[in-house]
Amino acid sequence: MRVAVLMSIYNGEKYIKEQIDSIISQKGDFELDLWIRDDGSSDSTIRILNEYQKKNILKWYSGENMGPGKSFIDLLYKVKGYDYYAFSDQDDVWLRGKIQRGIDVLRKYENEALYFCNAEYVDQELRPLGGTTYKSNVPTDFFSAILNPGYLGCTMVFNAKLASVIQSHKFPQLFFIHDAFIARVCAAVGGVIKYDGKIYIKYRQHGNNLIGSTVGKNDAIKRRIKMIVGTPKIGIADELQNLRTIYADKIGIEQKKWIDTIINYKRSFGSRCRLAFSKQTNFTSYNMRITIALKIMLGNL
């Protein structure tokens, strides 16, 4: 089995060495290649990458600043021919067995399949903060996966069948972040999404996280309020409209109906209510359910 780990980097000099070392320490019945895209770094990241490349530990290239979402998907378009793929952030630490566990779960599926695991919150020095990304079981059915904000990308492993769906269609322009996007594609085309409650990542929180920082309750509350009342540049409905167009040949009739329900949720007050209080969807927490319901009612989905 050949595995490609895809990492997008932007000014990652502080933690990147620990992360790279934890990735290349993965063991199992597979061959692992680490591919990195630099998203326009201005610190010593390039020097660090060159040091590792000279040792044949990784392959990397640099591109224009696209933001993390498009940078990861650009990597996926350029890196082909692997059996499995995994996304990696630049500032975490992977526990041994992460990749092998993902392969073990996915290898039984012949169709498109995506795996993701739990992660432990740690501080800058990798000291436990007393929490995990997911507190209980995570809904991964089609209806829930399409509407949820997304699953944690740095915990994901997915198979070549899912990768090829992305690679064989045109580059998507309207999506917010890579992990939510690929989970929605997997769900939309009838793929399987599997959640593993075991922890295989130390998810570092340092105040500068682009996504997912849990530093301080006040910050968490502010983020939740902003998420509810703020109008996103690219909302879930916008993303699904683009996704439906690009992958129309792979999406079934019933799946298209649900996607259209979300795309057209603003048509009437009744449409908003039906979507906001739908019993077909489940969320990772009660707070997230309320958050999404309020976003729908306010027209900010």
C-alpha cells in the first residue's frame, strides 16, 4: 500500500520539525511519502523543507498564497497514484499507528471511503489541556455530513476512489475549507464516512490556529457568536451549489434532493424552518445543532 500525506504550510517554522518527524515515524504495512505545498511562507520554513528534502524525507513545492483550503486541494490534484491519502496540519504531533489504523478501517470498502479519528487538545508544549475534539459518537450519515460544518482534516485518511473523484473533475472554486469539502463530496457521491473515537493526534493549540483553537472560553464564545450572526464569504449553501454542479454525474437523485433543500433554504420562512428543525440531521453536539439552526433562520448558512 502506498500512502501520500498531504501538508499545506504557511510560516510553520516553529512546530514543523516535530510534525514531520511524527509523520515519518509512522509504521505499518505501507510505504509513506510526505508531500508539502508551501503557501507563500516568509519565515525559515523553506530552509527547513530543503534540509529534509536533501535527506529524501519529503517532496515539496511552493505556490501562490491560496489559503489552507485551496492549498490542500491543489496538493490533491498534483499528487496522484496512491492507494490512500491523509491530510496533515503543520503544528500537530501524530501518534504512531495513525495511518495504519486508517488503512485497517478503510481497506474493507471498495467504494469511496473516508476515515477520521479523535484528537487530544494540547498546549504549545504538548501538555494536555483536558479535552478532545469529539466528546461522543459523531454522526456521519449522508444527511448529517452534508450539513455539518465539517470533521477535523488532520485526522483524516481516505482512499484512492474518493481522491480520484476530486482529481477527475475540475478544480472547485467555492468552498471554505478542505476537510468539510471532501467529507461533503464523499457523502454526496454515496461514499462511506467512518469515525474512530480513539486518539491518534496531539492537536496543538497555540492561539494562532487558523481553525479549531480552543484557547480560552471567552474566545470560544466569541467565535460561536460570530459563526451565528456573521455572513460567511462562502457559506455551506454556496459550497453545495458548486459541489452539485461539478459532481452532478456522481450524485444520486435522492442526494440531489437533499442538497437542493439546503441550497434553496432561503426561498421562504417555511423552507428555513423545515431545514433548521429537520429530524434527518444530527450534529456533533447540541450546541452545534442550535448554532446551525440559528444560522439557517438568520439566512447565514
